[in-house]
Amino acid sequence: MYERLAQEVAAFESVAAASASFEEEELEEAPVSGETKKSKRTRAQRGSNVPTDNGIPLAHLPKVAIVGRPNVGKSALFNRITGSNLAIVYDYPGVTRDRLYTRASWGATDFVVVDTGGLMSDAVQLPSDQRMMAIKALSDSGLPQAIERQAAAAVVEADSIVLVMDGQLGLTAADEEIVSWLRRTHPNKALHLAINKCENPQKADMQVSEFWELGLEPIAVSAISGTGTGELMEQLMASLPPPKSSESVAAPDAPLAVAIVGRPNVGKSSLLNSLAGEERSIVSAISGTTRDAIDTDVALPDGRRFKLIDTAGIRKRVAVADSKDGAEPLSVNRALQAIRRSEVVALVLDASECADAEAGRFTVTQQDFRLAELVAAEGRACVIVINKWDTVAGKDANTHVAFQKEILAQLRALSWATIVFTSATTGQRVARILEAAHSAGEEHRRRITTATINMVIRETVNWRAPPSLRGSSRKGRIYYATQAAVRPPTFVFFVNDPKLFTDEYKRYVERQLRDNVGFPGTPLRLFWRGKAPATIAGGRKMDTGAYT
């Protein structure tokens, strides 16, 4: 019998692996918007610049920064060069704000492309619906200046710079100021001038003619159609230093991907900056400041590595649909994709809104509950981060202990998650987030032996036998159990009939697994497989021995 069951387990593992592979391919290729479809159509034409991971870490590759005024097509050119749709493209200024890094290739050369926000002088250049909020709510070092600091940081670390200008609008005073600033502050860095939005080849020479006065060779390109990008890339490759060979760089283990998600303005970007030790993501009182999913590599002194993914705040679906901000649906889509490509999710809740220490209540919002269900449905490990804990009045040393049970009871989909009470502004217990994420990631990848599983199952059944169907003498029987997969840990129970096991009993079995084997911080998936119906051969019933 055990040999037959082992064959069934092997078959299940192969199906699970094929399913996981299909989901990954579907995620990579599934269109999420009109801009994605456009990127898919042109990817076959680009061919030569599709990035390939050759084992060299991003930190050891030459970097190219794309800079320019707002709304000149920097993100569209970024997507064209990298052969992706990572950067959000929308037709108004101020969409891109933080630095966005990704790997790209041209011929035999690998490099890193950095997308930046538009260089602007004040908030007047923001969209009208954001302009008044920016002028009213931001200080002198507010959103426009923060965007410029992010772009300036990208220029400092870049080996080569691509300056993008608008060929349809023509040369502006702001363009001349940017060129002057780059020459004054970075005179030794290669500067390439890309005149974008030159879709018509017959008009391209006329469009770029006035840009010659800048003293640079303008190249007419179209990020939409790809015209001129080959000439730009050849010129760019000639100015890049050679990357370190894969033989000279030891390929480290893949970092643990941790997505930081939550509602808008709960402190996700502040937590990222606190964990990274630098202003990696823009922090503002304005809701919806973060647009793209920002990846940041963090290494601890003991060698553990993390890829932290800052995401845009996820509002209710109705609110997003009614939003006047056309880029918000794209931002939310990037956040959902970040959850799928992560292994651990840090779900951030706002203690200043949810916690009432004096009344002894912690009220989880409906949107927090929905996000918790999404994380559990995706099968991701999770750490619940209660941010802004320093703002809670009337708390004592035991408040967080009382709140833990209440939070897990309300977020029942994540009843197995770890909770960390922290403050990004003061740094209180911020380091525990990575510790909890690492532990959750280890449990997410954990595999236990079949002998251990079946020993627990025998004890479980001895303590409480499976119920029988009402009006029937048939009782459920568990023949065998094994772990078929990880990420998340997945168990298969071979039984006589899955219908004999109620949902309540299945939850009991899962609780016994957790109580005896562990798996804190990660969901578990349990599959119940029964024997195939008996068939008639030679006039009598025969057991096929197969499981369905």
C-alpha cells in the first residue's frame, strides 16, 4: 500500500510543480493594462535587450541614470531599454517619484537602468489636483524637492547619464538648466542626449535641430515605437565601464523578498527608509506619494540579505475606480504584483487610527481585513507590523500583549502571523521586522519528514476520531499523509472519502499540525484525496487503488 501511496505523492508533486511554474509564467506574461500589452508587442522586436541574469549582482554592474524634466517620457524609455513594464507610464507630470532599478542587457553587455522622477523647481508643475495639497501640506523640503533628491542620488551613483527631452515641445529653459547643472556637478560623467517623441522619421531631423546648441549630439528616439533606440544604446554602451565577470564575483544566495503593503499613509515608505538606513523612498503627508514598487536590497551584519519592496497604498476597489488620479490603478496593480513575487509580506497597520489603549480596543479596518485575506490567499508568509506605536496614548508595558490576541482574532485569515509593534520615526523595534520576516521565511521553506507527519496524525486521530456522516455508519479514515511542497508548506492527506471530513475537523487537524510541528508565520495548505470509485470487472467490484 505504501508503495502505491508514494507513487500518488510523486504524481501530486509533479502536478504542483507544473502548476507553480504555470502561475509564474502567467504572472510574467499576463497583461495588466494597455501599456503592458504595448510592451508585449514590442518585446519580440527588441530581442537583443531582454535582460539575462548572468549571476553578477546588481551592485557590480555599471549603472545608467535616466533624467529629465517631468513628462518627457523617461519611464517609457526605461521600459523600452529594459524590455519590461516595471515603470508606470501615464500622461501627466509627477507620476515617477522614487528611484526604480532593474537589470538590462544590450548585446553582451549587462548594466543597471535607473528611472528617476522629473526634475522640477516647485510644486506649481504638479497636476492641479495635487498642486494645492503640495503647496498647503509640504514644507520647503517637500515632494518636489524630494523627487529631485532622488534623481540627484541616481546621478551620483551612475556611470553614464541619459538626458531625455521632448522633441515635440522643443528646447526649454528648464532643459538648459538641467544640462548646466549636470556639467557643473558631474563634468566627468558621460552624458547622452535623447530627444523623445520623435515618432515621425521624416520630421525627426527638424525636431532635433534646435537641440544642437546645447553642445551635445542629440539622438532622435521614440520610446513608444522604438525608433532610434538602437543608435542610443550603441552610443551608451561605448561609454560604460565593463562589468565584473561572473568568475570574479561570488554569486550570493537569493535575498528574501519582503513586500511592504498596507493602506495609504500607514508609514510603509518610512519603514523602508528606516530599514535601509537612507532616504530610499519619498515620505510625505500626502496620501499616495509612492507610485512604483521600489526594490531595495538590505544586508545584515551576519550576512542575511533581504529585498524590501515598498508599494503604493492599496485603497478600496471602489475608491480606486472613482479616483481622478489615472495612475492609481496602475500603482495598485504594481503593489499586487509585488505581493505575488515576494515570499514574505509585511502588512502594515496604523496604530494611531486603530489603537485605543485607554479603552483597551484595537479596531482593524475593513480594508486591512481584505488585505489580510489577499495575503493568505496568495500563500505568502506574513508579519503584521503595527506602525506608529509611539503615537498611542495611555499604553503600558502590557498593552501590546493584550492587543495581539485581539488583532489575530480580527485578522482571522492571518491567525498564524507574527506581530511586531514598531515606530518608523523613532526606530523603535524596527529591526525586529527583519528578524520576524527571516523566521517566517524559514518556516515558509521548511519541510518535515513523512514519519513525523504521520506520527502527529496518529496522535491527532487518537485524541479525536473523525466524525461519521449523519445517518451512516461510515467513518473517515486517514491512511497516510505527506508534505508535497513548500512555499507555502503543502500537505496531502490520503483518506477513504474526503466528504467524511468536515471543515471543522480539517481545521482541528491543521491546529494539531501547528501545535506539534510549528510553522509560525506561514500559511499551510491541506489537500484531502480520497480513493477513486470502485469499478466492476468480471461481475464483481474491484478496488482500483487509485486516489482522486
